[in-house]
Amino acid sequence: MIDYILLSVAAFILTTVIEVGVAWLCKLRSERELGTVLLINVVTNPLLNYLMAINGYFHLVSQTFILILCLEAGVVLAEWRLLVYALRRRATRMLALSFGINACSFLAGLIVFW
């Protein structure tokens, strides 16, 4: 159990650093913009890890790469809508941002944890 908690914390830190960094590279520079990306991750990352843990514990669905991609797609959509709402920016730009930051953190997670 402790191993899972440490792994989840490490995944959260990695995801947050990557996503805030990529947002900064995409010209989101104000405290409000970067803070928004950070707060959105505080909601979506633990929820994703919790869903994966519950699924793993109860064996609800085969935990495959396809399942992970589907859950990540849900995160992209949720973060997109939250970014549009919080930052009042064009939806297409925020969708591209959400996809980009999540793709980068997903690939980083694959490299570090697999």
C-alpha cells in the first residue's frame, strides 16, 4: 500500500511539473494561468490514479493500454473544458493545449514508470 501511495505521489509530481512546464512553453506565463493548470491537475491526476487503483483492485475491466488511453482521453476532455472555463480562451486553443500537455506527461510517465 505504501508503495502505491509513493508511486501515485511521484506520478502526480511528474505530471504537474511536465504539464505546467509545457503550458509555460505554450506561452501561458501568468500566475493565474499556471496556477489554473496546477489546480486542474490537483483534481484530474488523483482521480485518474484512484480510478486505476479501484479497477486494479476489483478487476472491473482488463487493465490494458487501451483502457489507459481511454481514461487519458477523458482527462484531456475534462481538462480542456476546465481550461476554457477558467481562462476564458478559445476552445480550439485550449483543446490543443490540453492534448499537448497531457501527451507530454503521458509519454514522460511511460519513460519513467515502464
